[in-house]
Amino acid sequence: MSGPGPGKKLIGKANVYIHEKGKSGARITHVDIELDELNKIVLPGEATYVQGKEGGVFIGLKKEMIARAEKELE
């Protein structure tokens, strides 16, 4: 985990859950990251990719998501 630094903007503190298959409507076990601010970048229903990294995960963004993220930095 690299923490705060130039070019990084904190967008909030997320609630992160392991959501177990068969409970609360989950069809498969997965990780939920719940943070309203993320929906300004990744819209509901859009797909992206995640890669593990030291101390957490990296969420890759598609071109249209990058444009929305960069708009949030203005």
C-alpha cells in the first residue's frame, strides 16, 4: 500500500464485505465495495477488472471511466 501522494485524491471510506453465496441475494460469493462516490466513475452495470497488489487491489478503468474519474479531479 503506497498511501497518500501527488496525483491521488481520497474519495471516501468504503464499506467492504465478503458477500456469501445464497445469502442476501448473492448468486456467487464475491467482494462488495460500497461507496457512492465510485458510481460517479464506474456506473451501475458497467464491468471493469481488478488485480491484486500489495496491501489491497487495483481497479482498472476503461476509457469512459477514466474520463469520468479525471472530471472528478477538476
